Amino acid sequence: MDVRHERGFRILRWVLLGSLLTTGLHYAHNTIRAEDYPPVEGMSLLATRIFVGAGWFLFAAFALLAFVAYQRRRYWAANAYLLVFSLSGLASLGHFLFGVPDIPAFWFATIFTDLLSSLVVWAFVVWVAVGIRTEAAARAEALSA
């Protein structure tokens, strides 16, 4: 899996960079301009800012864990971390549970780029899982021959 590992590692860097960029922009705007987003009942503006800002750093930590795990060829662990990290993009859709945000088009678009980045992360996870299974099946067949 060395060639596949190297190719996957290059892809993973771009996937994480893109996803961290889009979610970082969206979460930063959501933190700084929290008053522009529909409020969550019972949550103060300050609490919202802290929750959203800290949330992004927590998700980013899972991206870093995934990166390190993949680099160490711990593919299943990397996949698990990536799936947790992908929640950062999915969580952006939560805005629509409380109403439609009244924000400029660029910032509105980041809600959907966050979703797209999550889907790309999922596609990468599937690609890695299929590669692991294919390689395991090939090894098992070679041993039985």
C-alpha cells in the first residue's frame, strides 16, 4: 500500500486543508457575527460565541489526529477521526433548524461549502476503507495459493 499510502496522504492534505479553510471561515464569521445568525433559544450571545469558537478547535483537533494516524498507517483510526471531524461541516446545516441566517451571500455559501467538504471527507474515508479491504483480500488470496 506504499504507492496508495503516498497518494492518499497527498489527497488527505488537500482534503483537510480545504475543509479546515471553509469551516474555519464559517465558524470564525459565526463567532464574530453571532448576532447575524438565528439564535438558539436559551443560549446567550456570549455562550454561542464560546461554543462555536471552541467547537471549531475541537473539530480541528480531530483533523490533526486523523492526519497523524494516517501518516502512521493507522488507517481505521484515521477514518474514525475523519468521520468525527466531518461533523464540523454537517453542523453548519444546523443553522436551518433555527431559521435562515440573514448574512451576506459569501458567508451563506460557506454553510454549503462546509457540507461539501464533509462529503469529500466521507468519500476519502470510503476510498481508504475499500483500499484496506482490497489489499487484505489480495493478501489472503496470495496466502491460500
